[in-house]
Amino acid sequence: MGLYRMDTLLRQARSQKIALGAFECWDSINIQGIAKASAACKTPVIFQATPMEYEPMGGPAALTNMVQFYVEKYGIDAALHLDHGGTLEQVEDCARNGFTSVMLDASAACFEENVRLSAAAAEIAHAANISLEAELGHVTGGDGGEDADSALTVPAEVVEFVRRTKVDCLAVSIGTVHGEYRGKPELHLDLLAEIASLVDTPLVLHGGSGTPIDQLHKAIKLGITKINICTDIHKAFLAGIAEAQATLTPSLAGNFYRPAAAKMTAKTEEMIRLFSTEVK
Ligand SMILES: [Zn+2]
């Protein structure tokens, strides 16, 4: 039980032919739900947050304390990860404050700039004995944003990127989007197979929400070991809030989050089970 380096948990998962869910954290209610779901499934889980999510909670140290509390309360194995760190200062801040993994996302920059920033982030992470995730290719979208700047991972760049950056976990762009899909989701599984044949670095899929489970299972079989889930649990949580607004009076504010917590926890449990069912 406790918080571990994310790459350690991912390598274990890979040896069991499963993937771990990485769930976005925004408050203590949703963090407790993720911990409960992990305990119910007896499967490790990754708590992750972007600066936009942890700043309103009081910063990285506040999030670490919260996550640590629920990890101990439910006796689970977990990692705490910075999702989409945008600057080396954010990486440093999380490394100093108890995160066990960080992402530096320079995937929108050119290859050389991505290498330079990811290598610098790896140095910070490794000095703190935590893992670094970086992204090659660019998964775009989110909140109905434009998909135009999405770029698939180029296999010819993968080996050089991993060698020069010393990244521990590699996020790849194989057809997922952040947020809601506009068209029909179609993962480029041949591309994933090619990337997985080039490196043994654990591979990460951003934008897991809304991707058909048969495609996710094929991706897990080919090497995806971490699947990021944000939109699906947000939607479950907000559906619970809507239910509470429709049925509760303001004087019952203490019960306000109950339906949201229940729906989000159930959704998280469902996703963890789907990802940890060994794919034949
Ligand atoms: Zn992402």
C-alpha cells in the first residue's frame, strides 16, 4: 500500500497484460471515489491533475496530502501524477511536493524543442526519484477545441526521442482526442504496433474517454499501459449534481454531492475493470 513511481506500476501492469486507469482529480469527493473504486477492483490506480485542477485545491502539496490520506484509508497502491505540466517550474513544484510522476507536455512544439524540454524535465524528475511522461505527436481537442493541430506520432522519431530524453513513459498520438469525439473514433492500431515494437517504454493513451472498449482492448494488447480518463468521470459527476439539484432542497447541502460521488465512483470502477480484464 502507498504511493509508487508511476513507471513501476505501469511495468507491473504490462507484465499482467492489463492497463491502469489514470483519473483526473479535482476535489476530495472525486479523489475518494477513485480510491474506493481502486480498492473495490483490487487494482492500482493513477491519480492525476493538471495545474488548472490542483491550484484551486491549494496547490500540489494540498493534493498530495489528500491523495495520501485516501490511499492509506483504502489501502491501495497508487501513483500521483502531474498531467500536462506546461513548464519546468510546474514539474519542479510537483516533484518537490510529493508527486511520484510528472508529465511535461511540449508536444505542440517542434521535435528539437520537445526533446530539449522533456530531457530537462527528466533530469528534474530523476533527481527526485520519480518518473517522467512526455508526449510525441500531439493529441488535441478538448472542450470542443479545434482538431486541426492534431498530429500522429511519427515512428521514425520514437527511438531517438526516448534515447535523448530518457523519458520513462511515452504518450503517443494514435487517433484519440481530448474531450468529446466529433466523428467516429478510429484508433490507428497498426501505428501503435509499430511504435510498441521500437521501444519497451510504457505507452500512454490520452483522451481515453468515449473510445470504444473493443478498440481500447486492442490497444492494451499492443502495448498501451496507461489510459487517461477525464471527460467520462466529469460527465458522471455532473449528472449526479444535476440529479441533486432536481431533487434536493438547499437546506440539504450536506447531501448535495452524494449522487455525484456515487455516479463518479461507479464509472471509475467500471473503467478500471474494463482496463484490467486480461485481453485474450
Ligand atoms: Zn491529455
